[in-house]
Amino acid sequence: TTSLYQYLSDSQLFTPSKKKETDFFREKNYDDLDLYKACFANKGQGSQVYLEASPGYLADSKVVAKRLDAVLSDYHLVFCLRNPIDRLLSSFVFHKSRLYIPSEMTFEHYFDECMKYEADSKYRSVVNEWCLRVPDSGKYYKHLLDYEEINGHKSMTLVSFECLVKEPKDVMVDILAKLGLPSKFYDNYEFGQSNATQSHKNDIIQKVALWINSALEGIWLRNPRLKQFLLSIYKSINGAPKEKIILSDQLRARLVEYYSDDLYKLRESPYLKEGIVDGWLKKMLGGG
């Protein structure tokens, strides 16, 4: 989502948010439009199209869908969806790097904690509530349905993570076409990767680095190359090989069972290009 936000922001077609994830419509003052506008850069390119990237809008679809429709007269949602098991594994490693999940916790233990929370929302875990909700947010059809029931699917564009990685220009052209905006900017654009997950050696150094990264987020968004340069230096100091997770057959079967019903419904929906979900299911079942 950070890369997608960066690509759109670089186009100069939008007034971007000062902080990528405003999470505004998940907050209690969601109906204060002046407060919402204050989340965006004071000096855009004259565009009246505001741009933000809050992944939590999908996880909290039941609440956010109603709030968006009640407050905004015109909006468009772009969701980037990934094989839900790959997404869950990536999220686990990412949240570990953000110190939200204990470094010694295994993925299987984490998934067990999530299932206990789903069975009883009052369950107390060493993992914070948001991370415990991550598996459920990968049930895409369930959450997209909340938006469709409010405003149909015309206000949504869905792209697959795989397509964004392999064919970023085509994805961006499609998104801007849906918005009625020109896409010539991407003819000579260099598509890079933003916010790649990186494991670390020392938690204390990582905690300081995360604080600096958050405090200077606006600078990084305007100067992505500077961030990449400084990040390369940081990796040489506190970087570690990215954690590799090997799923046992039993755990894989549990994950497939957890997601399969939602994926079969998603496959029959108009949301994604034909074959995308089939590819996910094949990989999930160990077919490549």
C-alpha cells in the first residue's frame, strides 16, 4: 500500500495526506470535514482530489463503509489484495519488525492466539488487538460486501498484489482511467518498492529507528530516495535476514480451511480479474 500511495502521490494529480495512513474514518470525529481536510498537504498541485492510504478501512469495513457514505459526497476506494495466506505471513513478519509481536513468538503460536481472540473477544493476549484481527481482515469478500451493500461496487477498484508487482504501469493506468484522470506521467516513471519489511538485530535500536521514521514520515514521502539511502545505512548496522516461515502440513490445512469459503465467494464476484483467485487457491493447496 505504501508503494501504491507513492506512485499516485508522485503523479502530481492529487493533494496527498501529510501522513499516509490518516485512519480518519476509524476515529470518533469522522464527521468533521474540516478536521479531515487538515490531514492533507496545505500546498497540493491545485487538485481537489485528496489522496490517503489507510489499510484499516478494509478491516473495519462494517463501520467505515457507513461513515464514508454519510460524510463524503464523492469518493473512490482502491484495494490491493494479496493471497490471504501470503498476506498473513507478511503481516506477521512486518508486525514483528514493528515490535507489536514478541520476537520469540512463532507464527503457529500467533495464529493460535488470533483464533482464541476470534472465539472470545475478551481473550487477553500478549499480542495487541489490532494484530489479532489480521487473519479476519484477509477474508476479503466478507469485508468488500460491506462496501457494496452501501454504495455498490462502482466506487471501488480492486487490484491484485501480484499484478502490481509484475505490471505496475498497467495497474496505475487502470486506476487513473477509473478516476477519469490522465496517466501519461507513468510513461517514463521508475516504479520502485516502498516500505519493504526488514528484520532487525536489536530491539532497542529498532525502537528508536521506528520513532524517527514515524516522526519524519512527511519528509520520506516527499524524498523517497533519501529514505532508501538512509535505510541502506541502517540495514548495515541493525539489519538481519528476513524471517522465513515454513508451514507444517497441518497448519497449512488450518489456514486453507479458514480462508477457502471466503475465497470461493470472491472468485464468483466481479471484484478481481479472472484467474487471480484460482492462482491463490492453487498456491495455498501446495500447487505452486
